[in-house]
Amino acid sequence: MKTLFRAFSAVLPWALMLAFLIVVAAPASFWLRVSAIRVADTEEGTPPALDVDREIRRDFAAEWIATVRRAVDHGGFIVACTATGKNDYRVKSELPGRLDLDWWTDPVKCNLTPGEYILTTRWIIDVPTPWDKVVSITSNVFTIRPKEALVIERERQTQVAPSAASPRQHIGMMGD
């Protein structure tokens, strides 16, 4: 029995060290893989829809930061809205069927004015290592249109009626 105890006590520290080294050496994608976040264009006052391609590979807890940035004239971006939180992530977790920016940044509601934006999301995975395990991804550029733009476009489309056919079409119909 003493021999077994000695063997176990000799192996245990090395096994713990190996487990710790595996966690330290593992990339953040060991827990979470996010391939893409696509944000749809929308009109002012309507939160844009999101399409997120992610895979939770192992259960974990993480802090997250979602930052929406607005494009400015000189080609850069400025922060328009930021939300933070902490969540537990589970392998069997699923995103809602109607995923939008309001859900993604809950409880913050980003009231975006017309313009072009990007969304950057960063997860800081809570693991017992001296270095952070971070997953970060930036979306496509998306557009918030003024509400009037849709109204004007619909009016323009309804003004083109079948009777507004070209003169050439009328001549062809009369010759038949």
C-alpha cells in the first residue's frame, strides 16, 4: 500500500503540471471558434439582423465586449456603442432564431443613426492561466439607412406603372 501511495504521490504533481501546461498551451479556439459575424443593412430605428457562425467546443465562462464603430470621412472608425457582460457558454447552447444587434448587446440598445458601421466582438475566456485566451472578430461593414430612404424608394417604384411603357412598345402593340 505504501508503494502505491509513493508512486501516486510521485506521479500526481507531474500529471497536474502536464494538465496545467496543456491548458496554458491550448489556443482560445480550444474552447470557442467564431468564423464570421455578418450584420445586415437596415433602416434607422430597426436593429440589424446578425448571422453568426460560431462553435462552442467546450464549456467555459467568458467576459465579452461588443463594440460598434461608425465610419468617418477620413477612412477610420469611431466608437458609437459598447456593451459588456459575462456569460457561461455551453456546448449545447444555441443562438436565437431571430438574432439581432439588440440581443447581441443586451442590455445595451445601440440607437444607430444613418451611416456605415462595423461590429467587433471579443471574448476573454476565463481559464486558470497567466495569459488571457481571447477570441476576437470583426463583422462586415453594414449600413443604417434613414427611414425616409425606403419611403422614397417605394414611391419611386410605384410611380412606374404599366401604362408608362415606352413609345416603341405602344407602336409594336398597334401593329399587331
